[in-house]
Amino acid sequence: MSRPFASRNSSSSGLFVRVNGKIRAREVRVIGAEGKQLGVMGLGDALNLARASGVDLVEVAPNATPPVCRIVDFGKFRYEQAKREKESKKHQHATKVKEVQLSPKIDPHDLGVKIGHAVEFLCEDMKVKVTLKFRGREMQHTEVGFEVVRRFLEAIGPYGHPDFQPKLIGRGINVMISPLPRNKRARPPGQGEGVRVPASQPRVENNHENGPVAVQRPPRGEAAEPKPSSFVNNPFEQLEVKG
């Protein structure tokens, strides 16, 4: 049995859609190209309508009784379907979780680096899982670990809040941090902050004999001390001027 016209493979789209000759129902409810209900008709009549319009017959609701088909260009149908899926994904916030590991004996500089990473993740709307692990006899002083976690949470307070209080689970302390809403969150570090220049900074001059020499500039509002005369023996030094 020959088909009215060649069917198109819809496997490239995300969902399997029956088109033209692949539709198996005897009767279908047809929606016209302009979105109007054309009623229930036989499959052959629906295919003839689609052929007369130069487009396809696409099954859009296969589970309905009878199945609902739409007269539309299949390429346009796939484009609209992909566009709707893309728009729906924009409103879905895929929660990503980043992990930051600490230790009870962490160096203050390393702790600052970990805090910077956590702030960066929170500013990108990611959750941060903080894990502090105890090793060996460190379990005898868990209060030290809780103090490190407390300092960590206090530092990232303007950017996120813990979902629950830090808990001791096994040989570690765990806590999950969620980002604050954008309107309540502090600015990311480095934005809106200028470079601070010291008020007075020594000026370096190059002396060919002794090398670079630092010359201290006088503070603002104070006049510089007068430089001595360049003459070694100034003949006018003791000259008195009579009025």
C-alpha cells in the first residue's frame, strides 16, 4: 500500500511524533493551519487537506480519543516545539552544588581563599556544601572545628545563609549554604571598589653614585623646606643691604 506522500522521520526531535503516513488512527480530530477546529474526519480526508495546503499532518495528541492532528509544516512545528522547551528551561533553576573542604588547623590565608571561592559560587546562584573533616585525635577538640565553620559562615553572611545549623556527622562537620536573593545580596567582590592609593608615598630618584634613593614628599598643605644655596662660598651671604 503506497502512502499519500513520504513520511518524515521525527527521531531528531526530542519526542517521537507521528507525521503523515505514520499516523495509525482511522479517524482524527483535525486542527487547521490557522488554529481552527475542523472536526473529526477520516485519516484519508485529513491527509488530503494537508496535501492541498502543501504542509504536513502532525499528530499532536496521540492519547486523545480520537487522536488530535494539526495541519502544519513539520519543520515549523519542530521549531516551535524547541522554542517552547528552551523557554521553559529558562524558568527552571537547575541547582548546582559546589563543595568547599576545611580543616580544624587551616591557615588564615587558606581560609580566606576558601571564603573567596564560596562567595564566587554564591554570586553565581550556586549552593555551597561546607565540609570540615577531623583526623586522628582532632576528634577530641570538635569545638575548634565548629569555631572555624562559624568564622566561615560569618564571613559569607552578606552572600548566603545556612540551610541548617552545622552538624557533626561521623568524623566531620557539614553545612549547606544557599545564596541570598539578588536584591538582598551584597555586591560581588571587586565591583564598585576603586583602587586605594596611599596619601603619601616616597618618591624614588635614581642617583648614579649611590643607586636609587627614596625621597619623602611633604604632606599636603605644608610647604617644602627651602633648599640651601648651590654656591659653596657665596660672596653675597654676609652682605647687608641698607635702606
